[in-house]
Amino acid sequence: MSRAYAASALLAAVLAAVAFLARGGTELGRTTAAEIVLVAVGATLVVAALVSRRRGPVHGAAPVVGLAALVVFTALSVGWSVVPDLSFVEAGRSFAYLAVFAGAVAGARLAPTASPVVLRGVLVAAVAVCAYALISRVWPASLAGNEFYARLGQPFGYWNAVGAVAAIGLVPALWLGARRPGPMPERALAFPACGVLLLALLLTQSRGALAAAVIGAVVWFALVPLRLRSLAVLGVAAVGAAPVSVWALSKDAFTVNFIPLAERQSVAAEFGLLVVLMVVALLVAGLAASYGMSRVVPTMRVRRRVGLVAVAAVLAVPLVLFTSVASSDRGLTGTISDRVGELTSETSAAPPEGAGRLTVSSSSRARYWREANDVFDERPGKGTGAGTFYVSRLRYRKDELVAQHAHGYVPQTMSDLGMAGLALSALLLIAWLVCALRATALMPRLGRHGQPRPPLEWTGERTALVGLFVVALVFGLQSAVDWTWFVPGVAVMALTAAGYLAGRGALAASATGATAPLAPEPTGTGLGRRPPWPRIVAAVGVVVTGALLAGAIWQPQRSSSANARALGELESGDLAGAASMARSARDADPLSPRPRFAQASIAAAAGREKVARKILEGAVLAFPGDPQTWLRLAEFELSEAQPRRALEIVRGALYLDPFSKAARRVRAEARTAALAEVRKRTRREVTRRRNRVLEKRGITPRGAGARGGSAAGGGAVAGPRGRPGAKPASAPGRKRPGKAEGKAKVPVEPIEEYR
């Protein structure tokens, strides 16, 4: 038992460390470090499984191969990506996820009866994350000083990610409080843990996470025969979390964005006191409930009555909603149509903050999904490259709203990887579902002659496996409407549960919780017996592959650091050092245009404008789908007093991103400079033609005294009567220029072109 708790604590520590280290997955340095740790841990587990003496069928191979195929295709998309450096970073993330999944499958082979250990570890990690999110509002200056939004977002900086973690941990909390084996204090701790998860879920105001949590709880209650115990945990925790959430959602600190830090601090102490009181009250209630459940066994009559009441309460909610909607002004069909319209409309009003947010369906996701579909229509086969939705959507957006992800796994995959990515994802899902249903014995079991076998008992092992299944299900549902797949702290929890479930194998017919029979060890073998050579070779291959992957994942961060140092050296005036660092940055990540931008800036600072122009032109040729390459070249031409060239080049940036403020600014400045240049050239040409006409008439142009004008030098010509400025007489034998000749047409550039 102590070893099981130690293993759960170790797993929870790893999962929580990844969540706090990687945060929202948007900081390259933090994410890179977390991915390298995940690759190392996953490779270690796989190597341990390969060199172990356990024999028998390898479970979970099909989903591992399916995920590997998807990851390899993600890496190959670098070759046709519109922004190769983003696709390379996404490939590194995908390989880290593959290492986690394969490591979990290997862990299931090493410890096939450790599903309670895994489920407990996921629960502890989820509670730690949600508790930190709540504590960040108790000390906002120290833990959430840069958080400007009202909804809980720490430690990810994204509220929906916190909501997803809370939804993932809800069913494990119900399992911990409802399970029959185990000490009573452990079951009692499930009550405050569930309360913390529910409070965090409500304060994130995440509708997608709340819906996923509800569906997960429904699946749990429908499958597992611990309904009354689970209902007690959920009901008591909900009663404890409800008053705190109602109080918090009545305060501006939890409902109004961009309020001063002082206003958040004004309610922080009260909020912290309420949370502590909630935890203490739920702990006491959990001890009492656990003691009562261990001492009193309800009769079948009581269970039936409680079940009927629970079912009636569950059915009453949609019935009341149905009645109120049907009796409204719009009616049932009109209300449903309005809600669907709000969800799919790009012009619907943004949902309000606070409790009212949970009652509306409007969202900004419709525009992201429409943009993803537009990108998919352009490249339906293989997409624009992994992780490139952030750039590829710019051409199709209708406003200046910025979004890095499509807020949904399916639209994101459509945009990035096209039909090929969707097909690989579907095959992966099917392979995993087959393994998961076999492991949980939810798939119909047939005998040798096609006759159905009797169902297995609901042992503690099977109940924990169903809990892992619901964890993966909740994450999949939430990821369908959000981008939590890109948040390592959230995805790793679900991948651990899904991988262990896939590698677990089918339950034995005896339902004792053991796996399908494994081949016994050969007689006479000891602990020091060498594994077979194929396994040793495979283990060495895993170690080498893991090392290469870790090195490849590190390169973008290495390039970014070198590029930042190059710009620092440039600012300090050390051009030689800056050039050396920029060259190192480009060597580390040749797929990124940023080192080329640094090299161009260094060359321009050294007075080598031609070299700088050549570098920027090379960046445009190498990365034509990135609007930043066109913009940087246009800015350079504008700084070199080449406005017409800048105008031609900036058209590429505006084609790729029509709503770019920077590109529009460059276009406006280039137009102004080009117009001024045309006007200046036109005036010069007019003056030159006029002077030519005057010279033909024998008149010295103004300001031409140095070229043979009057001795007075004033530019005036003495007339026939000696009066300055008088019109001269026509020279004998010379024809006076006609009207057409005197007003010669001057070729003027089309000014309208620059307006």
C-alpha cells in the first residue's frame, strides 16, 4: 500500500511539474524544457518495459502506431508548411506527446494492476493545479499580478485550460470517495477535493469544460454501480462549493476584466477565508459520510428509492427547461434556432462575464471555424502545415481579432493537416477505443461459438479502469471545442490515462483484476538474466531516438536565445559579436526567418545596404507564406528612400494579412513618400521644359545668371528700352514660338497610382 501511494505521489508530482513548468504552452523556453522532460520520462519507461522479463502479447501497439503515424505526418508537414518554424515546433510537441503515450502503455505492461495508482495520481495533480488557481486569487499581487481577466487562469494563463483540468479530476474524485476498499481518511479527502474542483470549474466560467464534466459524470453514473456513494460525494461537494461560487460571482474581481489590482486585493482575504471554511466543512462532512457508508449498508429498497429520486431530479431539469422554453415567446423551435444561430454566428454579441455567461451560447468560435474551413478549402489534401492556423487564417479574417488556434481539434486539424490528418486522427481514435473498451470490459464478450459471455464483476480494478476511460473522454470532448490539446499540462494528464488504458489489455475472465495471462518466466531464470538481443537492440534504439528528439526539440529555443543575444550585441554596438550570434541562430534553426532579420539589421547598421537587401529578399523567397518577411523587406526599402519599391513589396504582406496594422502603416507612409517624390520630379521636369522654351525665345531663365545671364546677376533680362523685366523683341529671322510650342506637354507620372 505504501508503494502504491508513493507511486501515485511520484506520478502526481511529474504531472503537476509539467503543468507549472510549461504553463499555457505559449512560451517557447518553458514548453521546450517540459517537452524534453516528457521525452526522457517516456523513453525511460519504454526502455524499462523492453528490458523487463515479462512476456506475453503486447497490448496497445495499434494506438501507439496510429499516434506515431500522425506525429510523423505532422513532422513531414514542415516540408510544405507556409511557416516552417511553427510546424517544426508543433512537431516537437507532438513527439513529446507520443513519448508520454508510449510511456504510459509501457507502464501498463510493467504494472498491469496499477490503474488505481494512475487514477489517484491524476486526481492529486488536478487538485494541485485547481488549488493553485484558487490561491492565486487570495494573493493576486504575488501569484497573478499579470492576470487581467476576471476568470481563473493560473497557472496556465488560460481559464479554459484550468476548467479542463477541473473537469478531468472530477470523476477520479468521485471514484476515490465512492470506492469500497481503502482507508476511510482517503475517502474523506475526496469530498474537499471534489469541492475544490467544482469551485475552480465554476469560477473559470468555461462552458465547454462544464459540459464535458457533466457528460463525464453522466457516463460514470451510467456505467459504474457505485451511484449512491458517488452521488453522496458529488452532492455534498456541490453544497459546499455553491455558496462560495455564488459569493465570488457577485464580486467584480471575478466578473469584470481589467479591474485594478487593488480591487482584487480588497476581496482576496474574504475569498481565502471562504475557501478554507469550505475545505474544512467538506472534510468534516466527508469523514462523517465515509464513516456512515462503512458502517451502514443501505437496503435494496432504500437504494431503489434514492435512485428513483436521483433519476427524477435529473429528468426534472430538462423537463423544466423544456417547459419554460416551449412557453416562451419564441417557442421551442424558435429558441433552439436562436441558440444555434448564436453559436454559429460571427456577428453575435460576446457572452457576458459572470454567471450569466453559462446561460448563453454565443461565442467567437464561429469565425475561427469559418476561417479554418476557408484554409481547408484552399489546401484540402494536406493542409498548410502543423501549427500554422495562426498565420494561414490572416488572409481570411474579417477583422483585427488575433487567434493562435482554431478552438477545436477538428477545425485545427482540417486547417493544418487537411484530410490526411483527419483520416489519421480517426484511425487513431478507433484503435484506442477498441483497446479501451476491451480493457474496461465494456465491449461485448463473445465465446468460441459466437455466444455472449457473462459480464464481468465490477471489481476495484475495473472501476478504476472505467475512471481512466472517462478522464480521456472528458479531455476529448473539451478539446473538440477548444485548443487545450496545445497545453501540455492538460494534455499529458489525459494521455497518461489513455495510454495506460490502451496498454492494460483485457480483464481476465475471473474478474479478479489481473490481466490476461502472461507467459511465465523460463525456469531457472534470475533477476540478472539478460533480456533477448532484439529487446536490447530496441532499447538502444529508443535511447538514441529519444536523445535525437530532445536535441531537435531544443534547437528552436537555442536559436531564439542566440537571436536575442545578437540583437542585444547590435544595440550595444558590437557588430562582430552580433553577426556571430545571428549566424549561430540561423544555423540552429534554418527554418525560422528571425535570424535572417537580425542579420539584415546588422548589415544595415554596418552600412552594407545591398547585403541587407539581399538577405531580406532571400527571406521572402524562402518563406513566401509568412507576411512578416514581406513586411520587413518593405520597411527596409522605405527606410532606404525607395517608397515605390516598398509599395510593391508591401502588397504581398497585405495579400497575406489584409488587416495588418503594420502593413497598412507602411503602405500609408510609402504612398506619402512616393507622392512627394512624384510631385518633386514633376516640378523639376516642368521647370526644365519651361527653361528650354525660354532659352529658345532668347530669355535667360530665372536663377540662370551663372550660366550666362546679365551682369546684374538678378536673373532679369534688359528689354529693348533698357528696362529690366521688359519683354524682349523677337530676334530677326526667328519665328515666335506658337501657343502649342510654348506650352509643351510634360510627361508626368500617374500620381493616382499612389493614392
